[in-house]
Amino acid sequence: MTPRDRVLCTLRGGQADRVPYDLTHCSNGLGGFNRAAARLFRQRTGSDNPDKYFGVERDVAWVQLQDTKLDLAERYASYHQLPAHLTYCPDEEHQTAATYSLLEWGVALVPGSNVAYDYFIPPARMVDTDSLAEIEQYPLPDFDAAYRYAHLDMELTSIRARELASVAFMAMTIFETAWQIRGLERLVTDMITGEDSAACLLDRITELSACRARKFAAAGVDVIHIGDDIGMQDRMLMSPATWRTWLKPRLARVIAAAREVNPNVVFFYHSDGFIEPVIPELSEIGINALNPLQPECMDPAVIKQRYGDRLAFWGSVGIQDTLPFGTPEQVAAEVKLRIETVGKGGGLYLSPTHVIAPEVPYENLFAFVQAAQRYGRYA
């Protein structure tokens, strides 16, 4: 079975020859390590290739858009009122707590002392305005520009030649992007009060996300990764009713847009935290697999038992407890348990539930990989 066949079989709920797995969550290379952990890995190993270092048998390759050619600082200059001590620095290697960079959506990102303490500054004019016209005219990324996708034919040809599954990254699909632009408190208030401004911003973002999904699907990408964090540790960030009103139909539009051009494209949905009340409805709108299935928030074996007939699962090995603070033996035991429960009958793509932090001992990462290889073969 080729890696591509293995991944597609698994994410469609089937049983492949073995459980596909990775260490890097939702990216290639060191993108699966947070900023401090990636720096530490380079220093300790002299490598930029954790797959090779830890012995990972890679099954997927991630694809994204080409970088924008727009001048973000100029494009969003009039929308921010940033503290005087912050200096614009688009180069990630030289960012400090006294600098900020700009996301494509015009949101300022300020590095913290650790990546866990990075924070967003929404465009001030967007937060302060009550004008629907202002929200209608707010400049959004050029995701409809042909040059953003010009590399895909060559990149996907290379991925297919290696017999890997191609996965397009589109997380922060609607809600997270909207609150980063509008500010979380203001956006949620707009949603609760039924303001037209909330519908306008969410619709504009949805249309751009649908455009990206359609273009990825048309190019022949195998899997599209969408999602928004809507869960906290023990409850949802919003009520299920609010999610059904504001986000469910818009996510459905994104999925439908891609499947209009490629009915076979696979979707997996990411949300950290507890989201069980809406899991059946994610399947209803066309999601094939759920990520990351945080064991600290939802019991993976129970979720598999309840929803494994309609969903596959990507993740399931905790990064809050076992990987950073467990022993190698405990890591191996958790991997074995996940394969025996969530992986029973197929439908499990095994990975950490988020990026690797500096606290994770390398012995635990070796233990994860070795256990996945030892226990992940189907008879």
C-alpha cells in the first residue's frame, strides 16, 4: 500500500496496512515544533529534518499558497494604532517582544517570551467601528490571485511521484480569522446581538475560504485541512446553538465549493478542546476526519465508539501531559492504547495533538515513533 493510499483509506474511515502517523502535527519539517522548540532542535542536532532524526515514515506532504506580493505594512497602515515601543519586523528570525509582524488579514502579531504568550492586536479601526460600510471595505488577502496557486502543479506532481498524500493547510478558516480582525469580545458581542457587521465579516472570510478550497481541490490536492478553535478544556467556547447559526452553514459552503470541482477531496476539521456537542453535525456537513482529539478534553476511545462509524480521527496523543511529562514507557503505552481503541478497525491517523514544545524530551519522541511502528501494523 502506498503512503497516499494508506492516508486516504484511513481518513475515509477504512483500515489500511498500518496506522499512518507523524510527529509534526499539521506541517512539514520543523513547522510541527513551536518556535523555541525548533530553535532548540537545530542547536542540539544541527538538522532541520525531524523526520530523519527521529526515524519517521512520512505519509503526507503539506502544501500552502505562495507568499503574497502585497505590501502588508502599507496596506494596513491606516488600520492600526500600535504602542510606540513596537517596531514592524516581518522577518521571523529577528522578531522580539518589542516587534510586531502583520498577518495577511491585517492583524498584528506580537511575539511573547514563549510562543504560548504570542498575542494578536486586531486592527483598531475595525474594533472601534460600528459602520457596516467600513467592514464591507476592509481589505482582505488576495487569495483569488492566480500567482498564489501557480506552484501547485509542479509541487503536486512531485508529491505524487513520491506516492505521498497531499494536504492543503486552511486552518483558522472562518471564526478565528474573524475574531483576530474584529477582536474576540467585539465579534462575539456582534454575533449574540445579531449585528449585520458579524454576518458581513464572516461572509467575506467564508467566500475567500471557499475560493481557496475550490482552487486546492481543482489542482488535485488529496486532503484539505480546515477548522477553527471552538472548544475550551471542558466546554465549548460558544453554545452549540450559536455555532449552528453562525459557523455551521458557512463551513458547509466551504466544503461544498471544493466538492463541486472534486467530489472525492477529503476534509478534516481541526478544533482544540471539547467540541463533542457538534461532532455529529461536522460529519453531516461533509467532514471526514476530526483533529486533534485532545485526550485531556475528550476521551478518545469514547469518541471513537460513538462516532467512528462516520468519522476518522487525526491526533489523539496528548501534548499537555504525556509527551512533555511522561516517561518513554508511558508514551509508548499511550500510543499502544490509542491504536487498540481509536485505531480499532482503522480510521486513526496518529499524531501529537499540537506542536511540540521545548519541554518534550527527545526520548519521548523516539518512544512515540517506535511505538507507532511496533504496534501500528494491522494483521
